[in-house]
Amino acid sequence: MQSFQSFPFLSLAIGLPLAFGVLVLISSAYLKPACVRWLALLGASLSFVVTLPLIMYFNAQTAALQFVERVNWIERFNVSYYLGIDGISLWFVPLTALITVLVMIASWTSVTRHIAQYLAAFLILSGLMVGVFCAQDGLLFYVFFEATLIPMYLIIGVWGGPNRVYAAFKFFLYTLFGSLLMLVALLYLYARSGSFELIAWQQLPLSMLPQLLLFGGFFMAFAVKVPMWPVHTWLPDAHVEAPTGGSVVLAAIMLKLGAYGFLRFSLPIAPDASHLLAPAMITLSLIAVIYIGLVALVQTDMKKLVAYSSIAHMGFATLGFFMFDALGMEGALVQMISHGFVSGAMFLCIGILYDRMHTRMMADYGGVANVMPKFAAFSMLFSMANCGLPGTSGFVGEWMVILAAVRFNFWIGLLAALTLILGAAYTLWMYKKVQFGAVANQQVAQLKDLNRREFSVLLVLAAFVLALGVWPKPLTEVMHTSVANLLSHVAQSKLPS
């Protein structure tokens, strides 16, 4: 066990997709497009395989960092290449790698221009996102966190829809502005502690004013990324204009970077400010759950509806964090992982229809289940998971957060539970409009059902949605000790005595 813990699995999980991304770019001048696709798929698959030992050899009984790697990077400023994971970050690493593999397969025929650059962008983005979940040095985290903007900006701006440039700029400017305030917070912490290590920052005594200012800096970076209301307006535009693969990765992984940041920075570094501002965070989360759910109800574009649905579901994550309850926090983490599979599957289903009819408007469909029964069956499963149906992964996290909310305050729990009604309303309305009824037009009548490649991708996602819904213990068992340790840390005041 110890020998496996010391093996550089995390560096491989970060480095392999980055290396293959560069290799795909270089080889595009010498290889045919089909070979480039297979090379990219090989890189994504190997990157996923090296994350599996993290699960196999992870010790769930300790809250200490595991698979730690540490090398001096910039000695003059005490910056280290410092990696490690705990029960909170463990599952996000293989999730990121798996989603990248599925995106590679799903994009096999839909992308026909700049193929190598498209695939390389996803590989590089995958490595950078894994780096965010593994970084234990503040500056290293910031480098990974900011660098993820570049490939996603290109994915939206080059391969997106008609308004792709506007959407890409909006995405970039929103996230960059928030991150610059976080950089100021990081530099302040370095000036106070002489270190960029997260552990040193979490142990640093801070009076209330610095904690509030630090919380504000972190909030701007992470709330935009989640995104929380009212800084959410970039997301629907980005989703609508992004290619299918971009929407999948954006919803399944990139939104989680912001929520994860709250757990790594805001709560442990500024615990007193977190407690003081918790009512405001809970209020913003409930607005996301209820108001954004109502906004989703009036959408006519399938992609935009699922984009607003993602904002509402991510509101559950921040709600679970700021009740300072183990059940709520674990539920929020389960919700984030489940949302990775469910939202990714929903966007893939929309992409499958778009590839065939080149429209996302619900009014252009109707009766799809008559001509695409396999697709309709998968869509029904993912729609039910998006509603939070018991037996699917979408139920587990939401139910845990609602239970914690009722225990925290009955009225907050009642308001949070409205998402089950709103989620069912907009999801089933979309499903009814698209799938049921008579065949709407000649274009729908000529639709072909899933091919083997599409069927395989959706089957993998369906298996995870059902498995986590029936047996969520592997998720909660791993994160329990780390969550308890975080909450015990957050419960202790850092105000100077």
C-alpha cells in the first residue's frame, strides 16, 4: 500500500493528457484525421486508467493527504509543486478523466474541421482540471485554475455556434475578473504566512476584517465559476454556443471547480467569515434553486433549459456547504459527482438530436420516441435522474441536502425541496415536447436511432447513474472522514485571542 501511495499517479493523471494533447497537435501534420482521433482516444483512455489506482489504494480511514508529491518549484518565493488528494477530492479526478474519454468518443464524427486542435484542447483541459483538484499549493492551484480558461475559451470560440465569439468573451471576462480578486487574496496570505501551502494558510490566525476581505476575493472567483446567482449570466450563453463536447465538460467538470474552491479556500481559511456570511450564501443558493428553476420553465431551447437546470442543481452544492453539517456537505459532494454524469448525459442527448436535425428548439421536435426508441429510453432515464427520481444518482445528493436543511431550519428545507417539483416540471415538459405525441414533421420521421458508438457512450453514463443511485456508499464512505475533519477545522475560530 505504501509503495503505491508514493507512486506519482497524480502527476501522471495531470501530465499524460497534457503530453498527449501536445502530441496530437504535432502529429496532425503527419497523420490522417482518423489516426489523430485514435491517438487522442488512446491518450484520454490511458489518462483514465492511471486514475484507477487512486481509488483502489485510497485509505478512507484517514483525513490526511494521500498520494502526496512535493518538489520545490520557485524556491525564492517558497512555491512548491505540491500535489495530494483526500476524500473530498478523490472522486473528481477519475470523473474528469472518464468524461474526457466519453467526449472523445461522442465527438468522433461531429467535428470535421481542425480536428486535432479540438481533441488536443480537451486533453489539455482535462490535465489542467485534474491539477486543480490535486494542487495543495496556492500558486499552483491558481495556475491550473486560470489555465483551464484558455482551452475552454478556444473550444467555444472556434467550434461554437453563430454567437460563439460573444459567448467566449463573456465566459473569459467573467471568470478572469473574479480570479484576479482571488490572486490578490492569495498574495495577502503569502505576505502573512511566507508560504503558498494551503495547510499553512488554513492554520494562520486572522482577525475578522481580513477574513471577510479574503472571503470576498475567493467568493468572486468561485461564485462565478459555479455559477451562483447573480453572476450566472455567462453560463447559458456559453452552453448554447459551445459544441456538444464543450457543454458536457463545462457542466460535468468545470462548474465543480468553483464549488471545490469553497471547500479548499473559503471555509478552512476564513471560517469565522464563513459562519458570519452563511445566511447570505444560503439565500443566494436558494435563489439559484428556485428562481433559476422558474427561469428554466420558460425556455424553448433545450440546451438553454439544461444550462439553467445546471445552475439550479449547483445551488444545492453551495447550500449543503454552508449549513456546516456533515450530511449536507457529503450530500453536496454526491450531488456534484452525480451532476457530472447526469448533466453530461443530458447535453450528449441534445447533441445527438442536434447532429441529426441541426436545431435545439423544442418546437421543431415531437414524437421522437416513435422513430428513436433506444434514444428515448436513455433520455427518459437521464430526465428522471435530473428530476431526482429515487433509484437514480440525482436523488441521493439532493435528498441528503434536503434532510440536512430540514434539520438546520425547516423553512430552508421546505424551500430547497421545491427543486424536486421545479426540476420535474421543466425536465418532463421538455421530454414530453420532444419525445411524445405524433411525429411532428418529415425531418423527425427520417431520424435514425442510436448507432453503436452513441449507444455505448450513453450506456456507460446510464450505468453510473443507476449504480450511484442504488449504491452510493462508495462515494460517501470515502469522503466521510475528510468532511468530518474539515467541519471540525471550520468550527474552530481563527480570531486572535
